[in-house]
Amino acid sequence: MVELANKDKKNPVTRFILLIVVVAFAILLVILNQSKKKTEIKEAPARAIPTPVVLTEGSLSLRLGQTDQKVNQNKTIKLEVVADSNKKSIVGYDIVIKYERGAVEVLSVESLQADFEVYPLEKSDHFIITGAKKIESKRTFIFENTPILRLNIIPKKTGELTLNLVDVLGLEKSQMVDEETNILVPQVGEFKLKN
């Protein structure tokens, strides 16, 4: 009877020690597993995220609508935007023209391509023109030094007036979009008028 009493006393102590060993073993397994995962993460090769390469393709330029046209302050002149799409068929474009604040008043913008609609937006020191091919049009448009727009403007100051076709101005960009929705970033430049 005394032996049974001693066994019952040893049994809870043994159980408690066994419980501590099992818990310690479980904690050790969790710690080892986490350190193994951290090592795998550190050893995993870093993924390179490719940066898009933007190539200059084609060109946009300004010219006088009539070569013999005289430029006078407060007299309407016609300018044309000429495009080259580098043998790609174009379905849309954005053009940003920057000028000195108050130097020019843009009266109107018209598409010289009947199958394109134009949407002009005038700001204080620049002008944005978006052109989009009409949905019902089945023709392809490959611009090869092709006049695509006519701007009727009035110079508001005397002397030299510079109009810049810019590639980027804030969030606005001069660009063309081909039939496969690739964006072409055209070469752009400036145009000077003297009156």
C-alpha cells in the first residue's frame, strides 16, 4: 500500500517533467523551422524587375501653313503639325505645344486627316491636342512627313515667338499610338516665328 502511494506521487512528477520535455521539443522544432525559412528567403535570388525602354520613333514638327505667309502681331497665321510615324500605322496621338504665357492665342485646331477627330485643350502656357482615329475608319495611316493638323493662331507679342513641341510636360506627353497599341515617342523640336 505504501508502494502504491509512492508510485502515485512519482507519477504526477514524471508526467509533469515529460510534459515540459514535450513542450520544449515542440518549441525547438518551431524555432528551427522558422530559421530554415528565413535562410531560404535570404538565399532566394532577387527578381529583377525590367524597366521599360522608351525608344524615340518618328517625329513631330511645326511649319507655316503657307510658305509665303507673313507673320504680324494680332494677325491670324496658319501652322501645320507634320508627323512621321516611322512606317507604323497610327490610330491616335497626343501633341503638347509649349509657348510663352500670353504670347499666342489659339483660335482653332482642325484635323487634316478626315478619319481623325481632334480634341484640343488650352492651358495658360501650353496647348494639348489629342487625335483619335474614328472607329468606323478602316484605312491605315502611315505618316511620312504628313501634315496632320492645322492650328490657326494669333501672335500677341512682337519680336521672336518660340513654339516648342515638347516630349513631356508634367503628366502630358507628345506621343503616337500604333494599331498594336504600342506607344511611339517621336522626336520633337521648336519652331520660331519672327514678326
